[in-house]
Amino acid sequence: MRVTILGAGAVGGWLAAGLARGGLPIGILARGASLAALRDRGLTLLDGERREVFPVQATDDPAALAGADILLLGLKGQDLPAALPLIQRLRGPETLVVPVQNGIPWWFFQGFGGPAEGLVLPAIDPGGALAAAIPPAHLLGGVAHVGASTPAPGTIRLMKQDRMLLGDPSGRHPAALAGLVAALRAGGVPAETVGDIRREVWLKLWGNCTMNPLSALCRADMQAMLEDAGVRGLVEAMMAEMAAIGDRIGLPLIGAPGTPGATAIAERIAVTRRLGAFRTSMLQDLEAGRALELGPVLGGLVELAAHLGQPAPALAGIHGLTRLLAAGLRTPGLA
């Protein structure tokens, strides 16, 4: 199995390191300082006191990496529409695309059924170009539960790895799915096959749609936010609104027998608390001056609520505030 990585940042680099440790040939498309670091030193993974370096094929020429068995997309969700021409140059006729982004992916509602069947969300896929070019039959879905950062070009700092979940939304590629999971596990990545990857995407978003934008607005870690009663109450309101959206589309987050809504939300917040003073990816992006992953994580959810006619005032309000924050950061003279 030959793997190409587009977007070897925190998550993409973590997976690239695991695949390389497992013995697979890895090609990384990079440029600038990242390309120089990967060529000169290889891909560096820092895990506690352990430092590992993996040789990889790094290039800025898409033709040199085209046609791999797996094209793993580690780019942020908001960068994917502009990257589509490059993605198409890297794909071959049999290449399976494996997107690993936070939020609702472009393919989520294709073949989904119900009131959101085939829905294209402008915040995620403006004009529907991604959905048209890469339907579920040509991809495997991925959900990464990991804490990682990029302290320097070509270097990944691993704080906590929980699970890498992979699924086949079309059901057409069981052998490729099993092979990718096995390769990751061989390299020390706790990868698992899941039967319903859409549900796993939705479950992760239940936390991300609240903690990520709120952390950017507060510039605070998750522990600090959840210890504040006012912020915690807003988190609970946003989670309840998303749960109501899930009920409308057939992805219930609350409602297991004997589990009232407040209890389910409290249990999820308790799980988040166990991560401690964790700084979300959106907060890391804000502090580094990078674009915020707002559309996939919250903007698409607000658009989905509007499509359904489902009230979501807390989600919409936090989306508006974070959108203004992001716009201000792009305006010269504002900090």
C-alpha cells in the first residue's frame, strides 16, 4: 500500500509517522520551510521524552506522488475547496481519498436519506465542487481523537492519542479499510474500524462545535472554560441545540433508554473535563495567526439548522461572534 499525505500538520503528520513506523512508503506534498525540514531531517515525532525521525519522500511536485493507493487529507476543512485542483492531480483511477478533518465533511449527506439527503452546505463546500468530484464511493471516512501540535516545520508534538476511527461510508472498500487500519495499528496508532462513520463524525462534532469556537473567543483552555459556570451553561445550551438537530436527521445524541438529556450532556462534559487544561485546535490556530476552522465546525451546523427550520440561537450567536473575531484578525491594524 502506497500512501500520499496532503497536509502533514498535527494530525496528518501523526498519521504519517505511524504509517512510516509500520513500514509503509510515505510521500508528503509540502512546500517552503516544511519541505526543507522534511528533506533535510525527515518527519520528527515528539512523544514525551521520546523523539523519533522517519524518512519520507517529500516533494512539491504533485506528479511525483500521483496515483497512490491512499491519499490522506490532513488539511483543515476550510482549505479543501481551494485545494481541490491539487487533490485531483494527486488522485489516480483507483486512489481512495481519506479526509481527516474536524466538523461535517463535504460527503456527509450524500446517500444519507431523510430531510438532509444530498444537502450541500456552503460553509463547507461552496458550489458543491467537492461533493461532485469526490463522492462517498471514492473515499474512506476518518475521525481523529488526538491531541497534537506542530512546534516547528516537519515536527509533530504528540500530547495524547486516543483513537483513530475509520469507516467506509459506501461499503465498497472493506479490504482497503482493513489494510489501512492494520497498517496504522502496526505503527502504534490506535486505529479502529467503525460500522457507522457518520455517527462518529457527529459525536465528535458535539464537543467540537462548542469548545473550539468558545476557546477562541475566551482564549482559554477547556478546563478553565468548564470551571466557569456561565461558560459551562452556554456549552450545555449549544449541545442541547445540536442534539435537537441530530434528532431531526436521524442521528440522536440523547435519548437512550433511561438517559434524560441533561444527564447525557453532563456525562459528555465530564469526559471533556478529563482532558484537563487542553488547548483546542481552533485556539492553537488563533494564536498562530492561522485561519479558523469555523465553517466545518460550526457554520455548516448553523446552515443545517436553517435548512431544517430548527431553532439554534446559541449555535448561531457563537458562530456570529467567532466569525466577527476571524474577520477582525484579517483586517490590517486589528489584533
